Amino acid sequence: MKSSSPTHGAVTRGRGGQPADRARRPTINDVARLSQVSKKTVSRVINQSPFVSIETRERVEAVIADLGYSPDPQARGLAFRRSFVIGYIYNNPNPQYIVNAQQGILDAARQRGFELMVRPCDPSSPSFLQEVRSFVERQKLFGVILFPRVSENEPLVQLLKDLGCPYVRVASVDLDDPDRMIVSHDSEGACQAARHVAALGHQCIAVITGPKSFRSAHERRRGLEEGLACEGLSLDPRYVVEGEYTFESGVARAGELLRMTPRPTVICALNDEMAAGVYRAAHEQGLSIPKDLSVVGFDDAPIATRLWPPLTTVLLPIREMGRLAAEALMAEIDETLAEALPSAKTRITPTLIVRESTSRAP
């Protein structure tokens, strides 16, 4: 009678016709090969890690039962030796954002003897997931921190779960279990900016959004619309253009907006790099900020105070978010961090910083 177990057919015969699992002791390599997962995933299943999908866990456990595999105590002891390297995976066109996040991660990691390994990536590449898999396995990472927009990539998150690799995601909205998320609440900051602009009497309001592929771009626009609605205003779609979160796109899109009739009295650029581009475009057209045009940014990057006049912008505590993300990751082995983190998360609230780039509508 043929067995219904999917793994029986894969068991080979040893000398004398005995099954291979009787001819020699099965190894973790056998389990990984027959389960079609990595050895690390098998180890996670054995050690009851929560970071393995139910489907993968059941498949591995079925193979373990079929082979009669039991882990070697010495090998298992080696498996418990933890790596002290954190991976920071990102895909973001804004270099200052990347650096601020990295500094925050290092703030927390250095205090506890962890090192940081940085990995830029391209989710549009056909080899994206394989490259991340190789990075995680080759560096034997303790865990991974994901910042936007790669933090929004669900296939990547599933890969990390399958690998048994702990992770923390930073994003503008909740995307995962609370202990796996640092939420930046971008829409709340944008709402504050919109109400500030409305209070100054602006009605012809233009917006340079971020790329549609970034969830933050949608959240920031949503916050603007909600803030304006609270003041009885709305966005004219003709005055909403898409940027790329880069200085160059800010120059180009602002140039288009400033040639419109009527000309907008304020441009809200949804990050500071694009806001700096608005300054360039306004200068090229002979306009004075804020006399002829008010400008609002988002992030409160260092460039915000280096522009003249200094930029009104939404402070997004990116460095703090990096620190909290690292602490959330390390909380797996530090109960003190685990207890403190929930209250710390509530401190991530964007705040409007009013400077000299905004004034009453002309």
C-alpha cells in the first residue's frame, strides 16, 4: 500500500535495501533539502521560533517526523550562538533620510555591542529576493530593519519569515504585528501643515507629492486633504503633481506649477529635497519667498535650516525611528527593552515647525 505522506517517495535506499534514514542518522541538511527550505528555517522550527509561517512549519515538521530526525545536541548548541550584526535594507532616493535612519540604528546598536551592515536594494530587479536571501544568510544576521519603501514589500517580509530572520518595519501606517512595526503617522504631520497654510489665507494651493509607489506619498497627501477639509478647503487636482522625492524633481514640478494661471500662492512639497527644488524654481522665475510664494516641506532634514529663508516643514523624527526600530529588534534578547518599547512607540508624532518660508497669502 502506497503511503500518502509526500516525503516517503523521497527516501532513498541504503546498502542491503535498508532505507537511508536507517542506514545513517538523518541530518539537518536532509530535512532542509526535503522540505525545500534553508537549514536556518529548519533550526527555527526545531526551536519553536514564531518567525516561521504555519505552512512552512507544518511541512518541515512532517519531514522531521518522516525521517525520525532529532537534532544533534552539540550542533544545536552552536545554533544558539547569536550573531551580533543587524542588517539595514533600504530603497529610498533621499540620501539624507537614509543617513538619518542609519544614525538612529547605530545609536541603539552600539550601546549593546551590535554592528550594522547596510544593504541598498532594487525591488524591481528580478533577482531582488534572491539577493536579500543571500545577504541574510551570508552575513548570518541577527535580524533586519526595513525602512520605506522596501518596508512595504510583502514578498520580502514573507521571505524573512520563511528564513526565520527577525525583522522590524518602519512605515507611515500599520502593516504588521505591533512588535514588528514603528509607525511614523505621516498623515498627521501633513494635516498640521495644511491647517497652517489655510490659517494664512492661502486658497490657490499646489502640492508636489512623492512617487505613487511610496505609501508615504499617499498618506501625506491624504493628511493634506483632511487638514484642508477641516478648514473648508479642498485641493484642485490641476495643482497636484507627482515628484520623485528628489531635488531635481522639485525643480521641474515647481517650474510647471509656477507657470500656471492663476499662479499658486503656496507649494507644499512632500519632502524637503523637493522643497529645496521649489526654491530654485522660484528664484529662476524671479519670485521672492515668502513674499510672492510660500513653501512648505516635510521631514525637517538639515537642509531645512540651511535654505534662506529657513523652511517651514514637518519634523519627522527619522533618527529616533531608526533607534526605536533597532531597540524593537534587540528586544528579543533584552526584556528591559521589550517592556519599555510600547510606551516609546507612542512618541513618534510628526510636528509642524513654522519658519520664515510661509506668510499670509499675497
